[in-house]
Amino acid sequence: MAETAIDYGAVFKALPGMVALLTPELIYADVNEEFVRVSGRSREQLIGKYLFDVFPDNPNDPAATGMRNLEASLYRVLATGERDTMALQRYDVEDPERPGEWSKRYWSPVNAPLLGSDGKVVLILHRVEEVTELIRARGGSPGKPNSRARVLEAELYTRARELQELNERLRQAHSREREVALALQEAMLPAPRQVRNHPAAVRYRPAVGALNVCGDWYDLVDLVGGDRIGVAVGDVVGHGLEAAGVMGQLRSALSAASRVAAGPAQALDVLGRYAHVINGAESATAVTTFIDCDRHVITYSSAGHPPPVLVHADGRTEFLDQATDTPLDARPDPIPRPQAVTTFTPGATLVLYTDGLIERRREDIDTGLERLAGTLREHRDQDPESLADTVLLELLPPGGATDDTALIIVRL
């Protein structure tokens, strides 16, 4: 039997609930027939119009928040690429036949993203269920409201408003903590254009739509004894100000240890002992490399961290994974950590990063590592600043990663 072609345009228009498609600028791109019927607006009054020009807040009600709440929900969808279900809203609507006359209406909205091939939000599906009649359920003769129904109406609406206001306060509090933590991290992390005579680029991208920010860190230091530099990255489990504080302590401790240690393994030994007495440093990871540019040698050691990548001048990629050990505080009585050595020729590129760059849900980590190696091979001729931007563009999801990402690129 031949398959029946489905006219999805006709399906959209016939949907039983109120559904509209909005552009990222919140312009009506399309509406179904139920939306036209219930809203009391014609398609000509809707299509191509800005949402809040068509449905502004009731100017006669100074406490009206429907427009503000809906706008916040729609912008969350654009920012996160995720569906947002709103609490019950009171959103009064002006009578199109009687300008200046507003009717009290109650709505239950859901906003969902429609993603393009690049993963970006191209449209927002705005579904609205009107529950005015349910909220205003009355019994008996006209003009004699059922008192129990009216009490239920008031209680239900009050609880919905309280929930909305609580969610908004939580978002604002989380936003403030995030801003302070990011500012603290920015003040503690260096941003060099080069270390000694070697061009370098550093990048930090906080997680999107989450609070687990400010645990990633990086460091670049001059080492004594010729043309020698130390490059390191680390990751603290946790979020917000606490993680930022722990991050600062670990970064400073490793920076100091690297200047006096005989090698990267010894520097991580010292850092591990220090991490063991710091609250919040549990399961923290780090990797550090000592680069001798006179001898063209890299010595490295890792405490449970993803391996650095060395891109040789001929395009070959090498993961520095021969000296990987447990996270910093994993042993009550630390034992000497391993370290390994590799060589390079001038023009090679060293890349260190945190797991936000390569890890994806429901994906094997080797897939992310190979994706990184492929990008570095393909674009190895770019300068470090351009290469850092390219790596983030090609490896991070279009809407941003769900974990922090730190990245260091050094041309040797």
C-alpha cells in the first residue's frame, strides 16, 4: 500500500490547541486556526507583528506581570535551546472591537525551540491553553458565583503567582552568584598573548544555563634555567563562589610549586598534598607540562585529567597520555606520581583543555578526543588566537556546553 503524504501545514492549522510560531525577534511567523479564534485577532493582525505589540500588559493594572513573565520565558528558550513550561499566568487581553476595554484571562503557556541544522533556535513554538473558564468555574444562576469555586480560583492563582515569583528570585540569586564567581575567576586567571617568545592563546567559556561555573583554571609560568615554560590546566568539582575560591588556591599552589619542583610529577605531588587539606578540592584534576624549548622536550604528568595534545609540525597529533594518575586528593598518603617525556620540532603546537571541550552526554570520550585531534590537524597552520576560536566553534555545541571549558594553545 502506498504511503500517504502528510500535509504538515494543514496539520498545524488544525491543531486543537492555540499554537503560534515566533521568530527569534518574537515576531509572529504563523498561527493556527484555534489561535486566531481564541485570541480574537485575525491572521492579518498577527502575522508579521511583534508579540507584545499585539498583546501588551493591561495598562490599567499596575501589578500586571504577564508580558514580563512571558518575555523572560521566551528569552530563556532562545538562550538555552530548551523547552520552558510556565506557571499559570493572568494575562489580560484588550477587546479588539472595544479599544480600552480589557478582559481578565488566565493562560497556561509552554514555549519550545525549533532548531536549525546548525543547532540554533530558528523558531519558537508558543503553545497556549486558556483556562479562564476553569478558573472562573461558577455554579447556579448568572451573577451568583459559587463561593467555593471562587475561593479555589483565588487560591490557585495565588499559588501560581507565588511559584512564579519564587522561581524568579532563585534565578536572580543564581545570576548574581554566577556574575560574582565569574568576575573572581577572571581576576585570578592570566590572559597572556605569549609566554617568553612563544605565542599563546587562552580561552574560558562558562557553562550555559547552569551554575557549575568557575571550577576550571589554567596557568602559564616561566621556569628557571633557559627557555623553559610550564603550562597547566585543572578542574575543580563544584560550582559558584566556593569552586572559584578552591580553583584560585590550587592554581596559585601549582604555580608556586612549578617554579621550584624538579619536574611536573613533583609539582603535582606537592599540589596533591595541599589539595588533601582543602575543603572542596575533592576529586579535583590537573595536568601540567614542563617545556624545554632549548632541548625540544616536553615532560608531563597528569592527575586524572584528559591528556594534552601535541600537534607536530608535520600534522601528526600525539596525546600525552603516558603519565596519567589518580585525581589530586585520591590517596591519603600520596606516592610519587609518574611523568613522561616526548620531543617536538619547532613549529609544533601544544593544546591543554578541560573536559567541557570534549565530553558529551551519551557519547564515548574517545569520540570527543578524535574530534579535537581532527580539528587541530586541519587547522594547524592558524596562529594560536585563531586556532583557539576555531576549536571552540567546531567543538562546543551551538547553544554552549553544559560544563565549563578552559583551553590553552601554545606555539612552540
